Amino acid sequence: MKVIRNKKATVLFSIMLILSLALVGCGGAADTEQEGGQPAEQAQKGPVEILYVEWACATATSHVIADVLESKMGYTDVKLTPVTAALMYEGLSTGSGDAILCSWLPLTHGEYMDKVGENVEDLGPNMEGAKIGWVVPDYVELSSIEDLNDADVKEKLDGKITGIDSGAGLMKASEQVLTDYDLDYELLEGSDATMIAALGAAVDKNEWIVVTGWTPHWKFARWDLKYLDDPQNVFGGAETINTVVRQGLQEDMPEVYELFDSFHWTGEDLGSAMMMAEEEGANSVSAASKWVAENEELVNSWLPEAYK
């Protein structure tokens, strides 16, 4: 497949990248010797740049791996760049970033991967058993998406489905659900944060609400929630969360590539990292550092041999 790059998207990504790097980073000053006995020259390696969308799962994952690069491997120039989903894949394909750690496949991000497939390398799943769909509080007396066609149900929900950012694969799938189930509802755009705020407000008032949801996510630990059945299987079955890197990373930074390739955890691991970030007041940097310190055995299993 020949990939034709959108010049406007590339220019826009470059502009956002410059602005983001001025604000976002995980680097610190180099010491003469790194913690764990790593020599100072190790600190000069890099930079390493991870692209991500500010979804809870992607934010937690990206910060954990950034902390591992810093605290375990001595990298001081690790950059975390938040962008939209489309720009995330565009940036990786053009070499403006080194890795994506939260690529949902085969369905949710399948369209993006089809566009950039020859210009990136899929290292495979870092987590299995991911899922997307529509979610309601457990007290909502609905069991299936088909139930939303009832007029009384639509009135209770004010004819709205609360979504996230428009570029998300989950939103594209949700638009398809509206069509396939012939639902006359408005799909509200927002972000992970605004969706969570709306869900929390509804639960506090015991009100009905339907939100776009995915697992793993800390909201399932916070509230009693359930997925609505999807008889037509528009949202698909279980997915994997994959690590995808730019072409040439293995040759340029073999030990970073090895870390990314070895990185694998469970839904429970990711859920605990997300919940820790929430408990830390959404301070992703300190939460990631705390999670890495508390899960040393697992983290060490990801490291290149020289760092174990």
C-alpha cells in the first residue's frame, strides 16, 4: 500500500509539536552518575519522544514508560507530546515521534493504522482484553443498545450520548452505532475529562446517562457501571492495546526499542496505574513514579539485560 502524506496535517503536527515540547517533558538535569550505577554518558542518549492522546489509559501508560526510561535507564531527555489521534499516527509515520503505547487494534484505531502501516512498526500487544462500547451506571434499567429506541428511554436520556474527542476511533464507532441501530440521538463531543465529569454528576444525582466507555479505565473502579449489549457487534469484540514505533527506531536506539518491545502488562496493572494517577490528583508524573517504584519486579522484566 502506498501512503500519501497530507502536507497540511504534517505542517500542523509540526507546529503543535513545537508548542507541546515547550510545555511537556519528563527530562531532568544530568548527574555525573545515575541512580543504580549507570554512568553519566547514559544520560546523554536520546531524545526519546512518546506521542499520546490525553485519554486516561494512554496518559498513564506513556508516563509509566517515560519514568522507566528516566529512573531505570538514565535517560534525561524523554518527551511526552499530547496530540489528537490523527496527528499521533501522522507524527509517528513522519518520524516526528518515536512511539505510541496505546494503539487500540484491530478496530478502534484500524483506520489510522491502514493509512500509515508501511511507515510504522507494530510491536504487537502490550495488553490484551481491551474493550469499547456504551456504558451506563448499574442503576440504569437498560441492558442493550436496542433499548435506546424506546421513546421513554430517550426522554430520560434527553436524547444524548456523552462522548469524547471527535477524532477518537470510539466516536467513529459510536456514529456507526447510531446509524446501524437507527437511533435519533445526539452524540456529544468532549474529552475523557468532560465525559467523566458528566458521568460523575449523573451518578451523584442518580440520573440516567449513557457514555462512551472503554476498559481498562479507572471509572469502573470508582462507580458501578455496565456495558450495554451490542447485538449487531458494531463495537467489535475484545481488542488489544499495541505498541507502535517509527521505522528505524531499532537501528537508532536499540535499547529503547528493546524496552518498548518487552513492555507488557495486564488490564489490572494498567487499571492500577490509572487509579493511582486519579488518587494523585491527576498528577501523572508523580503517579507514574510511584507506580514504577511499587511494581519493581514487573518493571525489571521489561528492561534490556544491561539494566537489570
